[in-house]
Amino acid sequence: MTSTLAGTVSIVTGAASGIGRATALALAAEGAAVALVDRDGAALDTVAAVIGAQAHAITCDLADLAAVPGIVAQALERFGRVDHLVNCAGITGTAGTVLAVDLDSWDEVYAVNLKAPLLLMQHVANHMVARGGGGRIVNVSSSSAFRARLSQIAYGSSKAALVQLTRSAAAELGPHDINVNAVAPGLTKSAITARLGDDDALTALVTGDGTLANLLGRVSEPEDVAAVIVFLCAPASRQITGQTIHTSAGAVV
């Protein structure tokens, strides 16, 4: 990719770790200023320190929906504009099945994984429309939105709903030159997957015939997903909207 994002501003949620952190660093490397959002303030400050003056850390728990408008307000106060929104933050919630699901956990998962992205999209898109010149929104879904996973009904269904929200938003915002897309990662190294074991243990999960198996037989690095997100924010992807790009090494075909 030869394009540059110099002079642009991005908001990235979930920026303290994993895919969000890798995306924030990659956008900054392309020249974008980045408003970093996460509930882990200490880890967020570490990422901001790595990026430097073009970063602004906003500590916020997206389960608190009333705080969401303040994220966009802070980004606009600091940078004056927003060109890209990356909704990366997500939680899995308490494991549950159709026959026995914790509805409090269900509501929290939907608040973080679907309602917060919707509210952020509303506020950012209203700014983009008023400002003119278009923009980019990228939602991070999951391969779990496309595959049946026992005990993951809240997470999987919320991520599936995010895909449909992406389509609907793309249709509505296209006339304003705002591209809206999603990426759907598979098993990707993170603090959460570290609980599943070392690299060999993770590789075993994506080979063979298991529920996490993929065609390439390898686990994704956060940077693998971040590279696609940055592409979807760059001028080279100007004709792509309403799409879900699978970054799962072939877990969904």
C-alpha cells in the first residue's frame, strides 16, 4: 500500500491491547492522529506513549453507553475532525447456551459489541456529514458470527448483528461518501487467547477438524487484522463498502 493517512484522524476503540492496539499503531504509522479508547487506562497510556504527540487517550468503559458521546466530543476537541472510526472493542461475556443464558451478561455483551458501535457510528457519521468530504467506518466482527459455537450465543449473535448493521449503515451513508465495512477475524493472539495455552496449543486449535480450524492452519497475529483495517481506511479502498472481509485464515469459506 503506497497511500498515506497523513492529516487524518482516527478513533479506535479497544486500543489498549490486541487487534485494537495493533490497529492504532498501524494507523499512526501511516500518519493518522489517533484517539485511543479503552477501559484499561494504564495500558492505554502505554500505547499513547508509543505513538507520541499524535495520540490522545480516552479511558471509557463502553458498557456505559451514556459516556459514548463524550468520546467523539473529546476527539473533536483534541483534533478538530474525525476521518475514521474503528469499532474494535468487544467482550465475550459469560458462557451460556440457548437453554441457559445469563441475561445480565447478554445485555452487557450487546451494549459493548453492538449498541456502543451504533452510538459511535451515529455521532461520527453526523460529524462527517456536516463536515463534508466523506470518511471511513470499520467494524470488527468475528468468524463466530458465521459459525455455530456452543456456549457463545451472546457473542456470536452480537457480532452477526454488527455485520448487518454494517450493511445498513453502508447503504444509508454511501451518498455522503462514507464507506462502512467490517472485518471478521478468527482465532487471533491476544490476552484472552493466551489463557488457552502457548503457541503450540493455539496452533492445535486451528488445525484438524475442530470448531476453530481454518484452511491455513495458523493463528492470526493482531497485525494481520490491523493491516486489513488500515487498508479499509485508506484511499485505495474507496470503492469498497458494505462488505465483511474475513481475516480468519479460511475459518469461514
